[in-house]
Amino acid sequence: MSDQEQQRQRKALFSRITKAAGRAIGDFKLIEAGDRIAVGMSGGKDSYTLLQVLAALQKKAPVGFELIPVTIDSGFAGYQKEVIADYLDRQGFACRIRTTGAAAVIAEKRRAGSSYCAFCARLRRGALYSLADELGCNKLALGHHLDDVIETLLLNQFYGGTLGAMSPKLLADNGRQTLIRPLVYVEESDIVEYSRLCRHPIISCSCPVEGATDQKRQRMKKLVQDLETEIPQLRRSLLGALGNVHPQRLLDRSRQEFWGKRATQQAAGGDHERDELRRFP
């Protein structure tokens, strides 16, 4: 592929990703005037893409907001935080890096059989909120994308017995920051290709179980890929389902106020559930 063709493809991908992020920001009111947003930079494809997208939207947004990239060094040997620092410097951003002792805490406190990544993520999230607090940021942006949302939905159902995924907007436990995920409408495949074309300086998290963990998530990813050969719009359908919830058809006993609505629906115009089923051959 010629350089000119790569540039054209990169621009087209960036336009699609940016439009999807802008739509999510509008749908969920993720960014407001005066926001000071800490942007989590891990050194992976998602965080590089997120920062570029937010920086592009910042230039043409009708409201003013600030972007402050932040990185958490969890203390794993070999983590190349200087690569992130160099990239941010070239992009005109200051580098804010917080080094923690999370690696030692995980080694000492993690229960046998529990998820290494989940424990690490909780500690890293806490460090991010603490750093955001010190920097006067009221929001924290993370690079989770559409596939992350879907895989989490399936993981919760298959392994946790709960119906839930990743919220695009969530108030932190400390009540001071709001976590936002502007890439929730963006498919991972677009981010992978865009990051490759941009030649982002991807680095490893350097944790001791990298590549050997998260097997359950990888099973969900493969399940979605396999089903998508028969159902091309599977990802979009699952994402749409998260925004089209019918509590009266679930089994949550804490939501019994919805159960009495079925009789009202039938009296008003027939069996709504059966009518919906008729739409599908």
C-alpha cells in the first residue's frame, strides 16, 4: 500500500472513529463546558486513539474543556513509561505519571483463583482518581470501546449471573470525579487498524501474567466473532439491547413495580411481546 493510500485510509478511519465518539458524547452528555478531563494513558492502542480523538474534538467543540493525559506506573519491572512521556511531549502535552506499589500489593494480597487483571484494574483506577483529584480534574476518560462493553455484558451473564456491562458515564465512589468512556460506539477493529496506520508506540503493561490471563474474556471475544459470521450486525444489536431495556420482562424481584404493566399494555393494544416476536422470521 502506498503512503498516499495509507494516509487516505487513516483519515477515513479517524473520521469514522471521531464521529462515533462525538455521537456518544452527545448521547450521554459526557463532556460539558469547563470540564477538566484526565485522560488515562496506558500505552495501548485504545488510549492513544482516545487522546487523539478528544484533542480533535476539542478544537471544534462548541464548549471549552481541558485535557490532561495521566499515566499510572503500577510498579511492574520493564514498564516503559518513558515511551508514553516522549509521545505526549511530541504531541504538545505535559506528562503526568504516578508510580505506585500496586505490583507488590497484588503479589501479597490477591486471593488464589481470583482475577489478576481485575485486582490490578481496581488499584490502577484508585490511583487514577487520586491523581485526577490532585490535578483538579472533574472527569476521567478511559479508552474502553464497543467490544469491551459487549464482552463485559456476556461475561457478567455467563459467569456472574448479572445483567450489566460498562456504563459510558459513572460517578466515582469518591463522588468527585465522573468516569467517561467516549469510545463506547467504536469497534475495536477500527481502533486496531487506525493505531497500526498511525504507528503508535505501543508498550506492554509488563505484568507477570500478560498474555496468559483473561481467558474468559478471550472466550467471549471468540464467541462474538464466530456468531458474527451468521449475524453480521451482532455487535450493534447487543449494544442496542443495552439501551433498550424492558424491566417488566426480567426476573428482578426488586423491580416488581413493572410487572403489573403487562395487563395495561394488553388492554391498550394487544400482546406487545408477541408483536415484537413477529418482526423476526
